Amino acid sequence: MTKVDVGGMIAAPARRRWRPPAALAWIAVTPFLLWSLWRLSGVDRRPALVELMTLTPYVAAGSLGAVLIALATRNKAAIAVSAATSALMATIVVPRVLASPASTGPALKILTSNMYFGNGDAQTIVDLVRRLKPDILSTQELTPAAVEALDAAGIGELLPYTHLQAAFGAFGSGIWSRYPLTPQPDFALPGSRNMPRARVAVPGAPPVEIVDVHTISPMGRDVYAWDADMRSLPAPASDVIRILAGDFNASLDHSPLRSVLAEGYADAGDASGTGLSATWPSNWRIPPVITIDHVLFDERASAVTTRTYTVPGTDHRALFAELRL
């Protein structure tokens, strides 16, 4: 019997890598595409929608995940749409961390703090004034008791000029200044919160006006009162450099605030590359997640920097801004 050798190799069948179905890419990208279109359309002036809009920076970051899923499916159309969506959201958010050139005119430093029904720690606020040396302190939710506490902590020795409209609850506001103030007519709508404004005699600078902003919180049906408050804010004027500082209850992703900016204002945080520094909620178990406190300035001025500081007893971080006039 003849022995026959059988040669050759036995090859296992090639394994195919699992590829996510193309439908998964479309499922991933569609919410981000709709969000970006929603953000651009200005339909956020509705209950519930207005609160969600503050999450836009986080949604923009999440849109990168949709790009990765589309790449995994190798679906060219889904890749193109997801990449375009992510790029669109980047153009909305990224400019907030890019600083614009600042001018070299006279400086004006502003500190604004929502005192949360007057419970914000007065000594901490006065210590910040002593350390940061702001020319203006703009306060919201300023109660009569909070005025007494600030006076007892020594605010008058640092910022001797005032225009105060203290009130109980969340309705009071007040301005302290290093320089003489001239109160201006009220503009706040009936039933809204006090929003005092005053001319400030800043040495070596053109006429300056400071507006202490505190709009209604856009919760539930109050979103319409909030929208009306935003519309009531005074526009820039040719005879004065106008500055709006306070708690707008709005982020840069809200269309009412974008409408205010379109009138000729710039946001100090956005202009100085710190536009993503969150101010609310403070003193919670979670860090602040949204930016609703702002300093807006007439575009004839410029911003050098902004910083935020924790104040015990309040749910807002204090916001400090240095401007050049």
C-alpha cells in the first residue's frame, strides 16, 4: 500500500468586523442637528425650552460623539452631516474662549453679585471689594437688611456713592460707586424687579452710565415677563457709554439676550475669552453649570478680563469685570 502525503494549509474563514448600522449614526446626529437649528431659530422664548437652551455648550461638546459614531458606520452622508453639525455648534460656543483685543483707555472695574433674598454674605462681598478694588458694585436681590449688613461691613468706606432701590424678596437692587453718581429715570416695567441706573463720573473718561440688571426668572409662564424685561433694557446711546451689569437670567444661547447684544453691546466674558465661566448655581453640591450673570458694555469700550468668586449664602457666583473705556 502506497502512503500519500496530503499537503497544504487549512485556513479559517476570515472574520468580519462588526460595523454599527447606518441608522445608528442618524439616530445619534439628529438630536444635535435639531438642537443647532433650534438654537439659531430663536424659538426658545417658551416655557421649558428656555431652561434647556442654557445647556448648549454641553450639547456642543456631546456632538463630537455623534461624529465618532458616524465614522464607525462609514456612512458618508451621516459623517458629513454630523461633522457639519459639530462645526456649526463649535462656531456658536468656541468664540467664548477666544479673547478680543482690548483698548488702552481709562479702566472701569465692576463687581456684580446676586445676594439671594439678601442672604449673600456681606462681609465676603466687602472683602472682595477691598481686594479687587472695583469702581462699581452692582447688587441684585438687595433687601433693607442686606444694605445694613453691607454698611456694617464697611462698604461705605470703599464705595461712598450709592443709588439704592432695596426691597424685600427678590425685587431690590442697588449700586455702590467709587465715583459720584447721578440717578437716571427708571425703565423697569411695572411689576418687574428694581433695576436702578445712574451716570458715573469716571475721571478722564466719556460719560458713563451703569444699569443694574435683574430680569424676572424665566420659569413656567414667567418666561413671557422675562422676555418683556429683556426687551425693556436700554439700548446703547451716542451721548454715554452704557454698561449693563447683573443677573440677566439668560445665557448667551438665549435669543432675547442675543437681541440685546445685537443692538450694539458686547459681553465682557465672551470678549475676554472667559465666556464659559459658569455663575449658577453656586454653593450647591454640584459646581455652577450655566452662565447667567453678565457685564455688557457699549462696543466703544472693551473688556480686559472677567473672573467669578464664591459668596457664601447665595446661589450665584459674584462676577468681576475689568473694562477699558
